[in-house]
Amino acid sequence: MRYALGVDGGATKTLAVVGDERGRVLGVGLGGPTNYQMTGLETAMRNLESAVSAALSTAGLDITSIGHAVFGLAGADFPIDFENFNKGISALYPGLDFQITNDTWVGFRAGTGASFGGVVISGSGANYAAATPDGRKVTGRGMGYEWGSAGGAGLLIRDAIHYAFRSHDGTGPKTGLEEAVLSLLGFPSYDDLSLYMYQHQGQFGQIFTKAAQIVPALFQLAFQGDRVAQDILVRTGEAMGEIIGGLLAGLGMSQIPVDVVLVGSVFTKGVCPLMISAMKTACQRLVPLAEFKPVEMEPAGGAYLMALEAMGIPGDAVRQAVIETLEERMKALET
């Protein structure tokens, strides 16, 4: 029996999946973030090793049992990133047959069995990618707003705080974000929050985990009819749709049916559909036959599936087994 390893490493956590050549997931493991642009390479590799070790231990295997591994990593954006990740992983696992890819592609494989289409990642950050039927690929820069990206929790938090300040200061429309932001961040006044942000140069520092709670509050307020919150989601969705639509159209896929896979917590946990609706409309103006769909499994399952395919195992033959057994393992992990 041959075994494969798939890893999805992001800005907040890392999930590793180990399974056999029949698509049966035998072990999963969680670790901390592996985007080394945020953590540094040493910490990223330590977190990756923790996730992989946990998955292997559950499966009753060791790394020498793995026939091929795919590491889908946030932060794998430029050639220097791939070089650094390759050095780190090679040092951890000498002799391991592996490949590194941007995390967008393991998300894509987790959402569709098609070889072409698009993917939108919206978690802590955001990224985009598209592939053609003849194998051409393009990946977004994934580095943030200044690089032409849109979406992700970080930018939603930024906009929410911006409009909360304006609501408080009387320089913008009133919004429930004014009360929600101050309450969630734990400050007695906007003067106190302003001073903290000034002293930390706009970085959330020790309150980042509290800041993350602003995103579900933003969606909830939009769902309840808050126009400012709604406008933030609509503007964000429109920009996201323009980006993925532009990538697809730029690759010559404006007139063919394509799957666009949606990956990330912003999509799965947002209670208001306005952002996704706006994204679909903006994208379909450029690619009318684009069909949006959520991932069918954790992106790490997509990485595992890609590893099996690299070993010569047809993905279509084992995809359903991966989906079902990974779901079982994830339930056990959460209990």
C-alpha cells in the first residue's frame, strides 16, 4: 500500500492530511501558521512539522512511508518564497518526494474535479487563481490591497473600523459598527482606541484576536439591514468579482462554462449573502457562464488528492472517498 501527504498552510493555521492510495484519509493534524512572511521560516517549519507529525501519528505511519507530498502554502508567491520553503521542507524531511504550490491551487482541487476554472481564497487574507483547459495558469499577487487585491478578513476589519470612526466623529453615516467595534476591541472610548492604534502604527498587536470578531459582526449587521455594513460587503464583493473575472477573461475563458471555487472562513461563516452575490454579478459581467461553488472538503484534502494524482492515481476514482473519510476525520479532530 502506498501513502500520500497533503498540507494546507495558511496565516492562522496548518492542516495536514495523510491517507492511502485508495483515497482513505487515515490521519489529520493541526498546527500553527506556516505563512513564513508573517512568522519567519523557522517558526513556519516548526508549525508545519507539528501538523504533519500529528497526522502521521494518528495514521500509524512515519514520513518514510509517504510516496509523495503536496504542500499548499500561503506565502508561496515569488520564486524566493519557493526557494525558502523548499530549503525548509528538505531540511525537515530529507529524501521526501514533494512539491510546493500556492495555497490557492489546493483550494481549487478541494472544490472541483475540473482541470480548469478559478478559485477565490478569502480567509485572513485573500488571493485568486485561474487555470485554462490547455494548462496555462495564473495566480494573483496575494500580497494585500496595495498589490491590487481585495477581500479577506483583514481588509473587512480595516473598512469596518474606518466607518466606525466616521460614525462616531460625525463625518460619515451612522452605523451599528460604531458600537460593535468599540465593544469587541474592548476600549472605553474612540480616543483610547485611536491612541492605541497610533502607538502601534495601525497594527492591531495584542488585540488582533478580538479584531477578528469584527468580521462576523459586520456580516450580522449587514444581515440586519445596516446600510454601511451592507455597502462594505457589496463594494468588497464587486472588487473580488472583477479580479477573478479579469483573470478568467484574460486567459480567454470569457465564453465558456467554468467553476469558480470559494475557499475560506469569510465565505463559510458570513451570514449575509451580499458579498458573494455582488462578486458573482461582477464576475459574470466578464465571464457569464462562471458557476460559483463552495469547497467540497478542507483544502488540505485537495493537497492530498493532488499528491495521489502525482503518484499516478486518477483523482476522479478516489475523490469521493477522500471527501467522505476526511469529513469523518475532521469530526473526530473537533471532538
